[in-house]
Amino acid sequence: MISQQIEDPSQHLESRVATLETELAQMKQMLSVFVKKKSPWWLKVAGSFENDPTFDEAVRLGEEWRKSAE
């Protein structure tokens, strides 16, 4: 007599996938400490010319030039 039980291959696969999902979640959590989410580049420069008289002058000169080119 054969005393071995025949395993359902789909149960074995489901178990392996569950293990992989758990390990992946753990790896993502560990990596999140080292990898910072990057913000869009423009957020780093937005507002960097605020209250800058040189930039304000450049804007004024650009407007003046555009009006003269019409």
C-alpha cells in the first residue's frame, strides 16, 4: 500500500506565493528606510526666486522686450 498523500499542486503553489508575498513586503519595508521617495524636480526650485530683485528685473525686461516686438 502507498501511504503517501498526494498533494494538490495548486495548494503548494498558493503556499509558495503567500511566502513570496510576505518576503517581498518585508524587503519593501527594509528598503523604504534607505530609498526616499523623490519629489518632482520643480518642487525643489519653485519659489527660489521669490523676493529676488534681479529676477524681478529680468521679468520686467522680458515683458518690455515682448511688448516692443509686437
